[in-house]
Amino acid sequence: MSYTGNRLYKTLLDQEGIRRAISRISHEIIESNKGVSDLVIIGIHTRGVFIAKRITDIINKFERSNITANSIDPKNYRDDIELNIKPENENPHIVIQNKNVVLIDDVLYTGRTVRASMEALFSTGRPKNIKLATLIDRGHRELPIRPDFIGKNIPTSSKEHVRVFMKEFDGKDAIELYKRIDF
């Protein structure tokens, strides 16, 4: 009898580590953008949305501004999932025309989710530029995508899996590394 499962190997970031990483990324975004003028923050569904909300809260407090966190679900734009429908302007409430966009994702791995998110964004307009922020960059890119803001670099193997837990969705804040076990 064989069994394949995942076993917790270690915690990469705890609640305090996540708070510090998000705070640092928020300040790096402000510096890179030279303030909040024309700044649009967009979280990639699911956990990127909660990270984006936290980032905008920090930016608004620090800059005394009122930017909002937007969200995007790239599933209909994936090139590795068989779908027959590509909706036009799925996110009409997001105004990105000539704006500085920062996409927020929890984990960057192959780059396919980011590529699909950018395609979804372009269905709403043409931004001035797009930058990428991620809590974890684990390498193994299949596409030439590089984050501009990184919480933590974690080189991993293909037998490892990174799970991000956000309090708003999972009841706790943690980033954990799991290893596949076969018996």
C-alpha cells in the first residue's frame, strides 16, 4: 500500500513575520511610486486580496490617503486550464488607464497566475506600468516574471508546497512549508 501526502516541514513566517513583511512591502511601494499619486493596488484572488487590503491600510495610514484595495480573479484567463469563455471586462470597477498598478499575490511560483492576471487587467484598460508584490517567491518560473517587492525568497523543490494562511480567510496568519511524503 502506498500513500502520498504532505507533512509540515517548517513555518516560514509567523503572524509577526507576515506583519513585518507586509509593512516593508507597503513602504517599498510608496517609495517606488514616489507617493500614492495614480496608484492602484490589486490583489489576486484569493489570499492576495487580503494582503492587498492590509497593504492599502498601511499606505493610507502612512500617507494620509484614501486608496482602495481592488481584486482580480484570473481563472478565466489561465492558459493551463481548459475554459471556453473569456469574458470581456470582467472587472469594470477597476480603473487602471494610465495608472501605476501593483499586483499583489501570496506566492509566486511558475508565474502563470500573474500572467493570467495581467491579461485580465488588460481587458479593463492600459496601465502606465505594472509592478508585482508577493509575500513568498519560491522560484521555478515557467515564464519570465519577476517580483518587484518580495516578503521572503524561499528556494524550494518540486516536492515541496508553500501554504499561506490569512486570518481573514483561514483563521490564522502563517506561511508554512510542506514536504511531500511517499510511503
